[in-house]
Amino acid sequence: PTLLLGQSIQTAKESQQIDGTKADGYEVILNASGDVVKSSLARYLKNLGKTRMSGDYLTVSDPLIAGKKYTGMFYGSAKPSGTSTAAWIGVPATTMSDASGLDRDMEKLVYDFGVAFHREQIQLQIDESERALQAVEKQKARLLNQNKDLNSKVENNKREKIQLEKALVDNKLELEDLNKRLVLIAK
């Protein structure tokens, strides 16, 4: 698993072509596969409004961001590049210039997604570690029970050995006694 401690989140202004139209927005680079980031981005954008998949990008109709309802569409995409993926959220270029405060809200939205993504990945690591710990604890409990069973069998075997040794001595004495009787009877 990738260690996510000390991850810094940096956003960058970025434009993309969506259905032949320029869209402005922000992106954040995340150290994860494209599928993981895309899935996380889809869950994140669902909190903003009605989301649907359109080709290589997600669309959000009339999103609610920072308590403000924006009319129109927001877009989101995840583009893999080597071991990292760029998560991008944007709007048509004309919308960005028309809406007051949208640029700042958009940058904060992308930053918050980066934070949420890192938290999600850390939580997954914690969950995986907890499952591993539980498996180790189960194994330990099983081994302790096996140890108790084996110790109990050893004690039972020791008692049985003592009984068998006593029986052997008794049988030896009885054999000697029977041999003496046979000698006496034979005379």
C-alpha cells in the first residue's frame, strides 16, 4: 500500500475541451490509478447535484457549491498519467467569466476533493490494517487453543504412561507369581 502521510494538495488552473467546447477549471494530481480517482470523484460530485457519466467525463447539473446554487453544468474528469492521476473539475469557459466567486469556489472544491480523496485512501489503509490485525488475533487465538489442547493431551499421556507403567509392574509381579505357581505345580 502507498503511504499517504504528509501528502500536500496543490491545485492548478487547467482548461479542457468538453464536447468541442472549452471548459475552465482546476485540477489536483493524486497518486492513484485512474479508476480509483474516477470512482472517488464520481462519489464526491454526487454530493453537489445530479451526476451522470458522459463519455470520459462526469456532468453535474445545477450544482450546489459552498451554499450557492449554480445554474448550468459542471464537469469532472480523471486522467491517468503514469502512477498518478489528474482529477479535474470545471465549467464551460463562458460560465466561469459570468459567475461571481465561481473561480474561488471551484478551486476550493478541487482542493476539498483532494483532501477527501486522501482521507478516503488513508481510511482504506486503516481498514485493511484492522482486518489484518483481526486475522492475526484470530490466528493467535486459534494457536493458543491448539496449545491448550496439546498441553492437555501431553498431561493425559503422562497420566496414562504412569498408569501403564504401574500396570506393567503389576503384570510383571503377576507373571513372576504365576511362574512360581507353575514351578510348584510342576514339582
